[in-house]
Amino acid sequence: MAIFLALLLTLVLGALADVATGGVRRLFRTPGPWWRGVARAWSDARLLVRDRDRASVLEAAGAGAALVGATLAAAAAAGLLPSSAAFLYLALALAATGGHVAASTSPVEAGEGRAARARFLAILAEPAFVLALGVAFLRWRASDLEAIRGAHEVLGPGYRVGPGMAAAGLVLAALALVAAGALRQAPEPGEEAGSEGGPALLVTLCRWSLAGATALTAAALLAGRGLGPAAADWPLRAEAAPLLGLAAAGAVVAGLARAGLFALPERRRWLAAPATLVLALAALILVAAA
Amino acid sequence: MMFAGDTLVQAAALGPAAAGVVWLLLSPWPVARRIGGGLLALAAHVAAWAVLWRLYSGEAVSWRGLEPDLLRASIVAFAQIGILLAATRAERLPSAGAAGAMIALGVATSAMTYGAYATGLVTLALLVPVTTLAAAAAGLTGSGRRDLGGIAGLAAADVLVVAGLSMVLARTGSTVLGPAGGHDLGTWVLLLGAAAKAGAIPGIGTWRLAATGGPGAPVAAVIRGQGIALLVVAGPGIAGVEGSVPVAAGAALLAFACGAAGLRAARASGALSAVTGVGACIPFLALGLGGAVGFRAFLTAAPAFLLAAGAAFAVAWAQDPPLAEPSRPPRGGRWLGAATLAVAGASLVGLPPGGGFPGTWLALDLAAVRAEVDPWTLALAGLTVLGLLAAALAAVPLLRAVRPKRLPAALAALVAGALLYMGAAPVRLGIGWFIRIERAGAVPELLPASGAPGLPGVPGGQLLTALVPAAAIVLLVVLLGRGLRGSGTDGFAPLIVRREPRGLLRRAAELRAEAERLFLGVGLAMLLEIGVIFGLVRLVLLGAHQGFL
């Protein structure tokens, strides 16, 4: 039950990220409502049932792999599974790769192009993602979330534990992690005919699960008192609130990063990757200097 | 006991060559050659497992200069699975190519097995170039000069291996392979040769050979096995499990380079070589990090690499348009092939729950733990994971390009199933094997209080629990759509579409084509192999002074 809840949490957080993206795009007068990400998923589900716009085996398998990866990462971040840095990374890598596999067999040509560009952007963003994750662990001189949770238990949330430069470095690392995570996602479904229904719904679920799992991981690094098997059962207990609040904030940051990406012209979107790398490098300098 | 130990060793070492010869003799009759050659090859493979089982049970098994230890016998058995899978593809090549590939596979497998079982350094060295020569001979039966790709690199790897073994002999003064304590120039040179043979160096040796569509490519499965066997010799066999910073750093850099090369892959074969190459780097990284945990990571990663590389080759080799087999297999075969490739690919890049996951996880976790004291090891882990993810994403378009035949797909799917089990329950599967090899290798005991990472990273039950909700959601989507649709897309779409080369790059491409036309690569390989022969003569003379003859 607790692990199932972890997956649901990632999906809700991912939907929140999409809403944040829609909100910012609406602010900048992009046509469409702010809830368009969630509304699109609903219309895809309706098309799936009504018109039998079905997914292919590869899309289903890719989505399955992505959801497993996100579940493992979210459960590790919440303290339900062993949670070393290597395990967290590999689980998040599975979530990202699975999403790109699901998006790779788009029924329309434009979708294939989008998928290839998204894969390329994901690769460009990976150094920033790896560096940010490494810096967050380096801050605590630990390789395991369990040790970091212990430090939080004794000293308090990571963003409050001094020296100030180290705390600032940790916050920057978490921001870079979430922003780079947003660039690793599979592409949004297009508007053209044929890129709707089951395949689009599965890719959306992949994106949501990855965004949610990344936000939960960043939250665990910042204030990682895990949910624990008992606290993670429904209804959630009060001690889970700080972690979930931070994860929700992380999801919003991911949504903002995604909106920033869409604000760039198509040919300049790769610039987002070096921008997140600069953020991660700044975090490294702060943590190392402290 | 039905068979004596020496009979089993003979059968395992010489059986593959006999199977190749029988296949060649019966080649005019397709059914007869499959039955005759296939049965002999299977018998030799069963013998290799029987040798492993005898050693596992604590019996000594030997024949003349062959006295394998459990680790090297295991590498042979796992490598032979990949070779049998490659044989199912080689067997279906056009007639001359098939004959060349099958006899080369048999002879090379015997040389690889004989070398891995050998206790003598000189015997091992004498057998090193045989696999390269077999691949070259097979390539010559193909239809184009491109079928000989990678031969020069493999010949250079032979030079390195023979030179490395000579240095080891000069240092230890003994022709018997045994622990000499620590890495030196000889082991590093030997490891570089092993890396080229394992396919871990982009664009060189086995990497290029496996990317060709000709009859030499299946021999790459044998050469990969030889590369891992040489890694065992140079690592735990000679240097022990102390670890080496240059080896770990080299493996991390190679993993990164493999990922980068995967991104540039314009064809399916390039992406396949990249994903296999990055998988080959993990055992090197594990041994480079060293210690009890590094050695355990190696033990977990190496068999999974050999199996996954074999399965991936069986379903995804020769899928580029000019090379693809003409008939389209039924849809079920395609999906089986794609699923198998997905599991094998996940194993090679260390993603859960593939068979390579526990070893990759343990090696990366070890690097992260070491980073608490030496932060630079975090950079090694970072480089490695960047290579892993780049290779994984570069291989994504491969999944929709696979069009395997039923038999290779079905056999590779069985191996993929085994890989999933290895990924989910590595300790249950291998604990007895780990302990026996670690005891024989005098690996230091680890106190639990030291805080070192250990297997399993995540118990199989928990992995399974995570599968259930994900599968439930996907199943719901499938049920809502009342089934699945056909793919509709086909072929390999490269991640980076390369422009036509201009200026110097164009000139370089023309020069390369001209070199291929004039067989310069083969000429260079011949020269290098002549150098190898001189090196071997010198080694035999040196060995003679130490009592080899």
C-alpha cells in the first residue's frame, strides 16, 4: 500500500508541475487554459475509451518501465526502500529512459521529431542532474539518504543547518536537480491529429511520474525525514507534511522550469541545459567552499 | 561420476572446434548440419557447465596444462551462452559467409576456452591471436571490405596482451599464472588489450567488428568472452583485488566515451555497439575500485554483461537497412525481440531490474561511499552514469528497429528472463558462488561495522512490489483501449542527424574509404600479427628459461 501511495504521489506532483507550467504560460498570454496539462490527459483518456486510440506494446512497456523507476525512486526518497545515491540515480534514470521509449514510437512524424529533440535535451541536461545530485549528497558527506535523514532528525531541515554557504549550496543543488529533472522528461503530446489518446496518455503519465519522483528526491535531500512505512499509509500522518510541502514546491519549480523552456525558441532550447549546469556548479562551489 | 574431469575439460575446450568442423562438413545439408553441429556444440557447452559444477563442488578438474579455477570456468560457461546465441544468427547468413562464420566461431571458442582454462602464461599468450585470426578469416568470406572492420584494432589488442604478459613474466619470473600482488605497467597494458577485446573502446577492435554486418561479427561474442577472461587474469589473477586508480579512471572515461559515441551513432549497429561497450566498462570499473566490495561488484556484473551482450546481439545485430534480412518476421517475433532487447539493454546500462543492475549499483555505490573520503571518486561515478544514460537513450530507437527471426528471439528471450531473475535476486542466485570464489581469491573479509555497501541493494520482493502498481496502471490503459495497436513506425532514427562532411572531414572520409578499398586495415593487422608472432617467440624462449618447455 505504501509503495502504491508513493506512485500516486509522484503522479499528483507531476500533475501539479503541469498546472504550474500552464499557469506561467497563461501569464505570458500563451493560448489555452492554465489547467491544460491535466485537461489534455483527461481528453486523451476519453479518446482512448471512445475512439480506441490505443497504445502500442512498446509504448506500454516503456511507460511500465518509467512508472517502475519513478515508484522505486519515490519509495526510496520517502524512506520505504533502501536509498543510496546510486540506487536513486539508477531508478530515476529508468524513469527517464522508459518515458523516452514510450514517446519514441509516435504514430505521427512530428511526434517522432519531438521525441528525438527531447532525448537530445535530456542528454544535455544529464551532467547538471548528476552534478546536482552529487552535490546534495556531498553536502552531508554521505552516500545514503538514510544517513541524511538521520542528520535532519538531529540537526533539523537541511536548509537551516549552517554554515550558511553550505545551506545555500544545498538549496541551489535541489533547485538545479528539479530544473534539470524537468529537462529530462519525455515530450508533451502535440496538437496535430493522431498524437492523441492512449499513447499521449501514457507519455503524460511518464512525465508526471518522473517530475514527481524528482521533486520528492529533492525534498528528501532538503528535509528528508522520511514518511516511513507507518506514516506512509493512508491517511498520511502529520509528520509527512514538511516533506510533502517541499515536494509540492519542487513540483512547482519543475513546472516553472518547463515553462521557461517553452518560452525559448525551438532552436534555442538547448540553452536551458547549460543554464542548469551553471546552477549546479554554483551549488558545488558553495558546498565545497563551506 | 559419468565422465572423468579430464574428459570434461577436453570436451569443453575442444568440442566447439569439433562442432564447427562437423557443421562445415555437413554444410550442404541444412537439417543435418544443424543437428550434427548443434548437438556437438551443445555437448561442449554442457561440458563447460559440468566443469563449473565440479569446481563448485570442490573437486579439482584438470587435463595437462589446463586446470581452471571456478571464476575462469564460470566466465567460459557464461560466454558460451552468448556465443551459442550468436551462432543462431551466423547460421542464417548466406552460404559462404555462414560457413566462414561457423567454423571461425568454433575455432575461436575453443581457443578462448583453452586460454581461460590454462594455468600457464605462455599457453595463454599463444592462444590470444587465434580469435583475431578467426574473425579475419570469417570476414574474408563476406561480401565486402567493410566486413573486415575492427581487425586492425584487434591485432593491436593482441600486441598489447602479449606485451603485457611478457612484462608480467619478466617481473614475476614465473610462467605459472598466479597472484603477483598489485598492478604494474604489465597488468595495465594487458587490461588495455582486454578492454579492446571486450568491446569497451569506441570505434576500435570488437566495437567495430560487431558493428559490421558480415560473417566476422558473430565472432565478436567470443572475443568479448576472451576480453573478460583476460580481465580476470590481469585483475584478480595477477594483481589481486587491491584496485587501481588508473584502471577505475580509465573505465569511467571509456564508459563516458561509449555513451558519447552512442549519441553520434548514425546506424543501429553503432547504437548496439555503444550500449554493449558501456556495459563492458562496468566490470573494469568494479575491479579498478577494488577491495572486497569492488570484487563482489565484478562477480555480479561480469556474467550479466556476457549474457546481456549475447542476447542483444542475437536480436539486434544487422538491423541496418542494407544489411537487414529480407523477409519480415511476424509481429509477435518483433515484439518478443523488442522486449528481449529492452531487458538486455537495461542490463547492459545497469538499470533495474536488469541483470546488470546489482553489479552496476554496487560499483557506483562503492564509488559514492569512497567519495566521503576521496571526493574524486564521485567524478568517476558521474562520468560513468553519464555514459550509461547516454548509451541508454541512444539505444531507444533500436527497440523499434529490431526484426529478429523466431529462433534467435525465443532463445534470447529465455536469457532475458534469466537476466531479470539475476537482477531481482542476485544473492539468492549467487551467494555460494561468490563465497567460493572470494575464498579462493583470498579476498579480505569485510566487517559489517565498516559501513561498506553490500548486496542486495533492493530485495527482489520489494522490486516486485514496485512492479505491481506500475503494471496495474499500464494494464488499465490497455484495458480502456481494449487492446494494443501495431507500431506503425519502423527503422532506426539516429539521435543526431549528421550533415554531409565538408572540408577536412570529407577528405578524411575519402581517405578512410580509400584505405578500406586497398585493404590497408587488413595489411596493418597482418603487420601487427607478425609483431605478435615475434613477441610470442620471445615469450616462449623466455618461458623456456623458466621451465615452460
